[in-house]
Amino acid sequence: MLKNVLRLTVLLVLFVVFGCKTGEVVAVSPENFSTEAVPPEATKVAKLVPGDSIELSVEVDGRMEVAMHLAEINHLGFVTLPLVGDVHIGGLTLGGGRDVIAKAYGAYFVNPPVVMISRMEDSVQGEWGFVTVTGRVNTPGRVKVESAKGIKLTSAIQQAGGFSGSAKKNAIRVTRTDADGRRIQVEVDYDQIGQKGNLDADIDLKDGDVIYVPQRIW
């Protein structure tokens, strides 16, 4: 009898000790919580597959060598692009495909090209169109126009990830093609907007405008 009581007592103690550890709540920082709480499935990145359509733009030294070219990945995973021909990007992520395409175009230019690609289902044109931000920003590419009134230059730059460290902010060029096919270009000093409070310099952009942020010469 005494042995049974002792055995039950030991089991009860083990249950309390290990049971508490199993249900223990551990306090972590928001950063760690964000990292650890995400299930592995949520971190998977969609890959390019046959049948996907991409839009490609290639910029070299501020000049658009390829502008918004549409292409479809064939059954072998290849996509046919201007100048470089067939490039295999099937099975790669969007970033991986961008790197492969950039390498292919890099063989044709002295300076490295800036390649922008997007999967068409990821970049459906908004109701009021989009503008394209190129050059020294952190995330070059297309930005949706926010409303029928257009989108401010500052907002477009912000949505493109902001300026990179080498950006020349006082010589931003905005190019627009009018109804007659003429290209109209304006140069904007971004510092006039923020540092000097000149809101008139924060111009309104509309569908089809191209913003180029040049590199600062050290």
C-alpha cells in the first residue's frame, strides 16, 4: 500500500513538473516572434512555370534598351527576349529569373543593366494605370497610379523602396509621351520638396510616365 502511495506521489510530481514545462509560455521579441511564428509553408516563394507571362524592361546608363516587353515561358521553361534570344527561367523565383536575365543582357553592354521583370498576374494594371520608376531606387519597377488625379512623385519614389545610397536626388528626370507620340521630359530637384518645402516641385504623375533617378558622381 505504501509503495503504491509513493508511486502515485512520484507520478504526480513528474506530471506537474514536466506538464508545466510543456505548456510554458516564453516571451520573445516581436522580431523573433515574426520569424518563429511563421509556418514553413508561408515562407515558400512562388516559382516561374511554363505558361507564365512576364513583362520585361532593361535599362542601361539611364536609357531604356527594352521597354515593357511581354513574353511567355514555353513548355521547356525558356522565354524569348529581345537581343539575347532564349533564356531559361522556368523553375526559378522571380528574383532568380531577374538575375539570369541580367547576366544574359550583361554580355552585351559595358555597364551592368538594370533589369525589371514582373509576373503579369502580379502586376495587373490598376484602374488608373501605372508609372515606371527606374535608376537608383531600392525597388525599380512599376507603381500603380493611386487615383484619377494621378500619383505624386514623392509617393512613387516611396513605393519604389526609396532612394538607394548613390541616388542623385536633385536631377530626377520624368519622361511623358503625349497623344502625338512626343516625349516630354522634366527635371525635378527632390530636395526642393523635402528640405525647402516647395510642394509645387512634387509633380503629379500619370499613366505611362517614366521616372529616372540618376547616380551621384562621387
